[in-house]
Amino acid sequence: METNPYGIMALWEQGDIVIKLVAVSLLVMSVLSWYVILVRSLGLLQLRRLSRTTQHFWHARSLGEGMQILSTGQRQNPFHKLAEDGQVALDHHTTHQQDLHGKLPLADWLTTSLRGSIDESSERLQRGLSVLASVGSTAPFIGLFGTVWGIYHALVGIGVSGQASIDKVAGPVGEALIMTAFGLVVAIPAVLGYNALQRQNKLVLGQLNRFAHQLHAFYLTGTPISKSRRDASVITRLPRQQEVK
């Protein structure tokens, strides 16, 4: 079987150290981006399933039973951590009335604690996305650098030989075109994966915010707030906010 003199392996063998470094860099970036996409996608699928346990949480007979329902599944369940942090904040505020934070209203203390828990979960959800953003923004330019270097080789070959024959420029021009294609192949999945993961992260954070709102009402009154009550409370507060302004 004849070997293609202009195939990938032939171009790799005749390429210099710069072309090989560009190719290896793009390969490493591609592996990293696909690893982040797969790992984060699996984690988000688990979180979407865990979000359904919040419905069973409100059907529990006690807070301990509800916590046990939320603790099943993923090791770092942000919904379980949210409920746990709220309970810890409530107990701490009750038992430390003489401290400075004990002078704060319980509603404000719970809001701060729940918001802090959501912020920590948001930071965990964002892990790895900076890799995708970096790959998506730099891979085309790294491939373009390989393209420029391949064209430079083609021009050097023409200058040395004194003639622009196909056998002198086919190899370097092939390197240039392949590096351009490699840069796009690496960058496009990274950009698409970044956008998809960001969209799913927003959905999970929206569910965390709704669950935190219900937990806030439950820890204050012992009764979870319903959607109709939440909307009504927002409507009744609007005139007061306008008067203050």
C-alpha cells in the first residue's frame, strides 16, 4: 500500500519543531476542552436529577427526614448544602444572641447565609469554564500561527529552488492549511460547549434561588412559601419601594 506523501503522517515527519509544537499544543487543548465538556455535562445531568428531590423535601414529615432525602445522590449536593447552611445559620443566630450578628434581624442573617451558599455553588459550577473560554479564544490564533509558519516555509522553498514548483511548496502549504483546520476544530467545540454549559448553569442557579426563597420562609415561619404567596409578597412590596424612592 502506497503512503500518501502529503498525508498527515508525512506532514508530521517533514514538519519542523515549530509546527510540531503547534500541533501538540492544539491536541492538548482539544483533550482538555473535551474533558471539561464531558465532566461538567455529567455533573449538570446529576444536578438536574437532584433538583427533583427538592419536591420530595417539602413532603417530608420532619426537617431531618427532608435533609436525608436531599443527601441522597451526588456527594456535593448544592440543594442539601443550601438547606444545611440555612439550618446552621438559624441555630447559630439563636444561640449567639450576644454576638454582633445576633443584633441583626434573623431574616437578614438568613438571607446573607443562603446567598453565600448559592455563591459558593455558583463558583463550583463555573469550574473549568475558563479553560473552554481560553481554548475557544486562542486556538484559532495558534492555528493561524502554524499557517503563517507553513507559508513562510513555502516561500523559503521557492527562494532556495528558484522556481515555484508544486513539489517545493505542496508540503509547507499543506502544513499551513492543516494548522488552520486544526485550530478551528479545537476552537468550535470549546465555544459551543462553553455556551451550552453556561446556559445549564443558569438553570441550576435559578432552581437554587427558588429553593432558597422557600427555605428562607420556612426557617422564619415554619411554612414554605408558595408561588402565589411569593408573587403576592412582591406585588405588595412594590408601592413601599416606590415611596422610599
